[in-house]
Amino acid sequence: MKIKTSEFIISAAGESQFPEDGLPEVALAGRSNVGKSSLINRMLERRNLARTSSQPGKTQTLNYYKVNGIDGSLYFVDFPGYGYARVSKSQREAWGKLAERYLRGRKTLKLVLQLVDLRHPPSADDRNMFEWLSHYGIPMCVVATKADKISRGRIPQHAKVIRQELGMPGHFPLIVFSSETGQGREDLWSLIEQEAEIFDRPPSEPPKVGQETENNG
């Protein structure tokens, strides 16, 4: 992916604020501190374009980042982290309804990246999100972040635990990623390019956990 420009567009608190230009959208979901902002910055090769909230779990908006590439454009849509302990029950319910309407009804949504921490088994929230997306048949890929925090030799075992805990089918894409080293960046861009259908190129097989993802970077 050759990026010309990238920019923050809007923190959308409701559907009326969603962009209406019809560009493909790739959403990022995961618990707080899993590294969504860091992943966006690494994918776009920008140091501080996406910034971590000073109050994780409190801001309930969809953050839109527009990516202008050589061959096309798309949006990264950053979801708030899992867990809404710092907001009221009514706020949680309102956010949940907005998130569900977006995920199930947004026609421009092409792919959901579910981020999990490679170092630890998936949480109950991780499992619930994976099951929910799978139930509704929403195109998705699991991205295991913070790969630089464990030794390379232990990556396959940690990836295996994530697959088992989430109940992932063998063919389901799981990309090992490090925002520090860039490991997995090219594999993830390849999948995004394919799923977003914005590039005039032959389709390729979605990457899986294995030699091609673990040795990248």
C-alpha cells in the first residue's frame, strides 16, 4: 500500500456525522490498551496521527481516519475500547445500539479488525465480540498485537491459544502484528486491499498465522 496522505476526519457520535462519500471503511475493535491507535499509526507510517484517549472507556465515538493511497482511498474507523465502566448504563446502552447499527447496517463497512493481545488468552469481551461478528457473518480478521513483547519462538504457541480460545476455524485469518517493529504490516495491508476492493489487482489468499506472518518485518 503506497500512501499519499492520511488525516483525522471526525469523532462521530451519531450516524448523522458519518462520512457520506461512499469510501470503503475498515473498523478496528478491541479492548482498551490493546494497541488500536498504535496500529493505525504504524499502518499509516505516522507517529501521532491516532492518539490514545486520556480516559479509556469514557469517550464513546467512532474516530474516522482517511487514507489516500496511490490506487484508492478508504477510512480506518477506530471503535472505543471494550468495557464502559466509566460511563452510565444509559450511555452504554446508547453506544451499544449505535455500534450494532453501524456493524450490521453500514454498507461501506468492508472489514472489521478485531485486535487481541498476543501475550494473553482472549478475554470474555474478546470472545463475545468474535462470536457476535461471526454470528452475523461480518467480514473480519483477528490481529494479535504486541508481538515484540514476547520471544519469536513463543509466537506460534500464543497464536494457537488465541485460535483455541476464540474457536477460530483453521482457515480464518490471524495476523501477528507489532507496532514497534512493523511485523505483520504488509500482510495486513494485503488483506485490507483485497477485502476493501478498491485496488485493481488479482485476489490473493488471505494470510494466516504461519511463516509468512511471523517472519514479516
